[in-house]
Amino acid sequence: MKNISYCMFFSLIAVFGCSFQNNNEVKDNGIWVQLEDGQSIDGYTRSGNLIYGGYLDSIVYYAPMSDVDVQTFKVCKGSGYAKDSKRVYYPLRITCVDGKNYGGCYFEKYVVQKARPETFKYLKDGYAIDRNQLFYKGEKIKYKNSIIKDLLEEK
């Protein structure tokens, strides 16, 4: 009976002992800011109640990002990430247009799939975490505590 108890104890330690399942112990290193009307940060631009994603060389017309909650929308400065109450965003695919009198690039694909904005934190160097998922430059990657540990230990 004692052997079974020890096995269960060490199994629980192996599963839960070093896990970041609850990311409360992981610090958000991002500087999250709301956009004012007419303001642009890292390719995200607010115009009235619309958010646009992209970079303009001159006048070019492109559609705003769809279904963004402008009132809760925040950009994580210098990371490429943004979030609102419903989604997390990252410029996953950028399309560029180069015309005679205009040009620019816009975010064609930008929703980070399955990311939870309420627990989403920026770590650094393109890495981010939500409650139990790890992301690199907007793409979900295999969750490894060693990656998080290395990022947290780097100076």
C-alpha cells in the first residue's frame, strides 16, 4: 500500500510540480496600450470605431480588421501582439500592394487561433502564453516549461 501512495505522490509532482498550468506566476512583460483615435502603434491604427492593421507608404484603401472590440483593444508595444475582450491578434500574413501612386501592406491573417485574451501575457522575443498554451510570433507551439523557464531566467 505504501508503494502505491509513493507512486501516486511522485506522479502528481511530475505532472503538477513544475508546471505553469496557471500562468499567474508568469509575469506579463508587455506594455499594453489602448489606441486613441488617429493613433498608430506597430502597424495597428485606430480610426474612429475601426482598427486597421498594416503599413502605408501612401494612400491605399484596405478594409479594417473585422469584429474588433475597439473599446477593449490594446496593443503590446514592440511585440506585434494586440488583444481585445474576444481575441488575440498578430500579423500572421501580410499582403503588400505596390501601385504607381500608392502602396502599402495590410494584415490579411491576424487572429491568433485559440488564444485566450483574458489570460494572455507577452513574455519576450515573440513568445507569449495564455492559461495553458504557448505561442511564438502568433502561432501556437508545443508547450514546454523549459522554454518558459529559459525566457524567465534570461536577463
